[in-house]
Amino acid sequence: MSLEYDVVVVGAGPAGSICALELARAGKRVALLERGAYPGAKNMYGGVIYARLLESILPNWWDRAPIERFVTRRSTMVINGGRALSVDFRSDKWGEAPYNGVTAYRSEWDRWLASEAVLAGAELFTATTATGLLREGVRVVGVSTDRPNGEIAASMVVACDGANSFLAREAGLYPKFSATHFTLGVKEVLGLPREEIERRCNLRGREGLDIEMIGATGDVPGGGFLYTNLESISVGVVLKLSALSEQKRRPEEFITELKANSAIEPLVRGGELLEYSAHLIPEGGYDAMPELGSPGLLVAGDAASLVLAAGLWLEGVNYAMASGLAAARAIAASPERAVSAYRDLLARDFVMKDHKRFRRTPELIFSPFVQRTQPAVVCDILEEVFTVSNPEPKPGFSKIIRRVLKRNDVKWRDVARTSWRAYRSFK
């Protein structure tokens, strides 16, 4: 073997870089592998980075991190054709340190986070792909790579190699791996003048807007999103992978339709296409997770399916960083007990508590009732309520609801059943 380290971390995304940073601070010799030309070169995301976790690791991180905007407005939008209902919330407090959420380009954010790991003493290898696991008996003792003489020995390997984790699958930790547990996120970045973005989105200074949408993807279960950077707007969709393949439609068609929607078009009009990207997202929740480790190997971040897709909460980077931190601390305490310690740390932390609590939400969120029936019913009801039909008298609210449910062929038992499922999912 040509190289030897205490720990090899595969993947320099948020999970891997935080793991390498913490291990280096603990005095471990760490190799951080990244298959891209630089950390973040192959990464994209479609939302907001919730980075409060960094306060205890990198104090005042917001003074050094490549942040675009601080999100002070969060909007949830229900779309049904040319109709849309938005619940818009603004908080001035979110625009003050330590901040609730920020927008950033992953190419810049991941590169910065990896640089912090390097400053702490980790050794970064870019343009390097881990091609397999090295074993002695049942224990993982390193990885093979596509570099010349590319075997790297280590007491522990941490797989942070993304949603389609080849290392977790090779280790047999992913028996429930299935396309039904994944979505495809596709995104366009549209350049616009900063002043125009702030005028259109009612923002000031470095305030930012995040819009999450349901009903925006037609017959394919999923959702839409829009968020603001300083001089660009990112807009895109998340599509259920298995349903997308059945529809035989290209994902960019859904973005084109979303941009043309009357609720979104005024925000993106005239934007110059700067970037198009796509990325697999593990959204199966707790019940679709792989095993978190085996002797000599831990799995973190997207590779561990640590993405919370719970409708109101669409988060991933924060769980990735938290799992990377937990993996590092488990290894630093005792490599021999790292697997059990890692599980215990995640179980006690918000990571597994959140995923266990909302384990039923993916099935609910991607159900036909929530995806298609609910947007139609909600928009029908509000359209009737706010349509002034003089000289006819205004109908009672209960009459409107009954009429809309009948028009959409929705039984009261369907409403009751979905309400009960929602209660059980979010209680």
C-alpha cells in the first residue's frame, strides 16, 4: 500500500469536510478524498443551508463563509395550474447573527469548508475516486482509488460519497437501496441584476427569499423551489425518480413549465441562464436508511440517506454536517467502538430524533392526495370564496367546501384519512 492514514474520508461535501476537520483537530492523520476537480465541483442543492451547527465548530463562520444571502422570508406555495396560494413569513431576526439560514453556491461553500479542514491538518486529494474497499477479514482497512498505486490504508473509512453510495452498497449496508426512495433535483441558475432581484422579491440589502412549492410538477410527484442569491435566482424542481422514468419526460421540461407559471414568471423574467445541474436526493426517510457502519467503516451525509423531506422541512446540509461531526467524535474516542458510538451519538442528537419522528412523512408528502388532489381542492375553495358573484348572494363556506369536494370526487372519508395520516406524521 502506497499511503497510510488514521482515517480516510471519502467525499469532500459538508459531511466529509466537517468529519475531516474534527478528526484533524483531534490529532488524527486524515486523507480527504474528492472525485471532483475541487470540493463542490459536482455538488448542487435546491434550498437553504441551515448552519447553526457550525457555531460550536467555526465560531463566527458567517464572517468567512461564501454566503450569498441571509434568508429572512420563507414562503410555502400551493400551485394548481394558473392558480397559487402562498403562505409567506418574514422575520427580521433571521437577518441577524447567528442567522437561521443562508443561500450559497455549493461550489463555493464546499470549497471553503474543505479549506477549513485542510487548515486544521487534513490532507485533501482532489480528482480522486474511491473505487472500492480494502479488507482484512470482515474489517475495512482502507480504500482503493483511481490514482497510480492508489491503495490508501486506514484504521477507519468514513463514506460520505453521496446519495448513490457505492461504498455503502459494496459493504452490504444498503439492502433497501431502491429507486423508489430517491428523487432527482434539477435546477437552473438565472442571472439578474441585484437591484432587480430585490425589487421583485421585496428584499433589502442581503435579505433572501426561499419559496417551496407543491403541485408544481404535474403528474410526477415532487415539488418546486426558488431561492435568491445576490445576483441570480435559482429555480428548479424535485421529481420522484421512479415516476419520472415512467412519464418519459425530460426533467428540464418541468423547469420550463414552472418558470412559465404566472406565480413564478414575474420573478424570473429575463434571467440569463448561468447554470443547469441535476442531482440525486435520498428522500425515503428513516425507513430507507442503510446501516450506519460496519467494522472499520462509517456512513454519513447523503450516503446515509440523512435528508429530511417532511413537507414543511426540507433539509439536508445540516444533517450531513452533524453526521460528519458525530462520525469524527466516535472515531476519535475509540476506533474499535466507533460504529456503536456513532449510532449512539446520532440517536441522542437531533439527527435521528428528527428522522424517527417524521419517518411517515415521505409516504404522505408523495401521495396522490397531497400532490394533486389537495392543490386543486385548496385553490378551488379559495377561488370560490374570493370570487364576487353579484347579484348572487354569497354562498356559505360549508356549501363551498361540499361543492368543491364533489367536483373533485373527494369523499369526506378521504379528507379524514389524510388528516389522520398528517396528524400521525407530524404529531
